Amino acid sequence: LVKIGDYVAAESHLTCGACFQCRTGLAHVCKNYKILGVDRDGSYAQYVVLPEGVLWKTDPSIPPELACLQEPIGNAVDAALAEDLTGQTVLITGCGPTGLFAAAVARTAGAATIIASDISDYRLSLAKQVGADHVLSAKTQPPEQLAAAILDITAGEGVDASLEMSGNPEALHQAFRAVKNGGRVTLFGIPTGPVTFDLPNEMIFKGIRVYGITGRRLFGTWYRLAGLFKAGLTIRPVLTHSFPLSEFATGFELIQSGQCGKVVLFP
């Protein structure tokens, strides 16, 4: 239970507590969930009213500008750690903030080699700061060159795990092509339309495992993230800009430019 004065962060998925999913430990895919900031007023405000059950007591040593990022970092935790990454080679396609968080999580969780790809040199530079060993430009290298580079890095084997964080159709195919037989692909990015796959050759005959990521497991992901912070998870390089709430328009313009990592607004 929380009390007045507690330092908290909020889960953005407000669940019903009554559906099959909620009653069987799958509340993150609740049939009736509402999203803070989508289905009801969000947190671009000085005060927010929320159910007590979605509040997470936060370690006071974590500063507010990082504590407020726990919810999106949770997506990266679930994406990266759908399976154990210890000693594995990981490909991250898409270095937006959640992809960058995933790189940091993979590094902290013991991945041996992290490869990151994106069309933005700026975002790739951030990926290096949070733990990527190799960065590949999808803007200057065509798909076949990217595939060859990944095979070269992995001695012809392919990666153990692909984390697709962009939703770009070509990046989706890259994630499946790059993973070795028997590996796994985690999907977080949302395509803007239908994407066609060669199911036999990209999935079935490779014997891969595919995970879809939405929300955070309540509250298993949050406990896991707390442990990662204690283990040294470094995310500050992803927080590139902050503005007072009154300058929200400037923050959104910066986001649209792509020349930023995560942007935080202070009320």
C-alpha cells in the first residue's frame, strides 16, 4: 500500500482485474485495459489521479528524471529478457528510446555481443554509449550488406536473439533473417500496415521462437527492473533532453526531428 509522501511511478495500463487474463497472472494483456494518456488524461500535468493498484514505490536514490522512465524501460526489459541472454549475441533493429533501453538491459543482463541497427547516426551513437558493440547503418547499407555484416560479426552463425523495436517492414525481415536456426525473435515495434512474411523460410524451417511484447508484466517486470538498477543498469545516456512542462511543444518538435533520445518534461 502507498501512503502520502511516497515516491512512486505509475504503470500506464489500467486493468479491469476481472477478466480471464487479469485473474490468471496475465494482466498486461487484460481484455479491458485502459491506457494512461490515451483512454484517459495522462501525466503531462502537475497532478494526476490514479488507482492505488498501479503505483510502484520507487527507490528514492533514483532521480525523478530517471524514475519517470521506468514504464518505457519495462517494455525493453520484457523484450530483451523474454529468454536468458547470458553469453548470447543480440541484434537490436531500431534504436529509438526503447531500443536503446533494450541495449542497456541486454548489456547488464550478460549478453556477449550486441549489434544495433538504425537509419540515424545520432541514435547509433547513443547505442554505443549504452552498450552496443557494433552499430550498423540501415540508411547507408542495403539489406544484403547488413545481412552480410551480421554474418561476419557472428562468424557465419547469425544471432541468438533478434529484438525488433522499430516496426519497419525491412527491419522486421532483417530480424528474422539474422537469427540463427533455433534462435528467438522478440517483436515490439508496430508496423503501420500489414507485413508479408515467407513463413517457411523465415520462421518455420528455422525452428525459431517468436514473442510479442505489449505493456509490462504486472508487477514482475517492475521487480526485475529494480534488480537491474541495483546491478548497474545505465540508462542516463538515453535521456538527452528535458524541458519544463510549459515548453512541451518544443519537446515534441525535437522528438519529431529524431535528434534526441528520451525527452522528459518537468511540471
